[in-house]
Amino acid sequence: MPLRSDWSDKPCPIARSLDVLGDPWTLLVLRELFAGNVRFEGLRTALGSSDNVLAARLARMTEAGLVARIPYGGTVRPRVEYRLTDAGRDALPVLHALANWGAKHTTAPQWARPMAITCTECGQPAQSADWCTSCNQPLTVERTEWTRPGADGPPVHLAAVV
Ligand SMILES: [Zn+2]
């Protein structure tokens, strides 16, 4: 018996999207990749996942065309990094919508600093998942900076790491 339903041939694009994106691990891996955490060990540490769950998730995301495996480290001991494809990068507004919804409708732990999504063109907080309403520009990887709740240090400019 399959673990879940196959929605890949549903007429509704929301259902088809959920067939690809609708697993929490997938969205959390995407979050990490947007923030520049692109190697297996770093992903495992950030997500607290077991090797087999993470490997299975990355394989499925690669098969689905969300990420590409890019070799690094030379030919003696080749390793891979996971990089977002165009389809993966197109999921940025999905993560922004989840961040905005979570900030509005869920309670953060008291120790967590708020997640800030900032437009780097004008320096203003993003008011929308895919559009900067201050300077009236799309909120792309090239124009977006994240201040992450669980991470110390300066904001991450997504274009510098994606
Ligand atoms: Zn702006």
C-alpha cells in the first residue's frame, strides 16, 4: 500500500503542486537550500533528520526536478551539492506565504527572533509572498534577504548563496 495518494494527474494545479511540494521535509529542504545550506551533512544537521529519510527526500526532489546534484571536490573523492533548479527557485513565494501565514496564525517560541523577509532593492520588509509593495518589484531570489529565527548572524541574501 502506498504511503500516500498520487495526485500527479489531478486536474487541479494545487493538488498537482502538493504532489511535488506537499511533504514537510520537501519544504524544509527547500528552505535550507534557499539559505545556502546545500550539502548533505549540513542539511542533516539543520533538519535533524536521519540519513535514510533525507537521502530519500533528496532523491525524490531530484527526480521531481526541484534540485540538481552538482559535483564538487574534484575527482579523487567527488561529493555533491544540491542546487535549486528553476522549478525549485519558483517555490520561493510558497515559502514566503508559509512564513507569513505562520507568523500570523501560529505562536513562535519566546526565544525565537522573528523571521524577516526583506526586499534588498529598497530595504523594506516584504508585505507579500512574491512582490515588494514598497518599491513595486517582484520579490525574486536576487532581491530577497532572510533573517532566520533559528540562526544567529547577519541576514542571508538569497542570491549570494542560491
Ligand atoms: Zn522593495
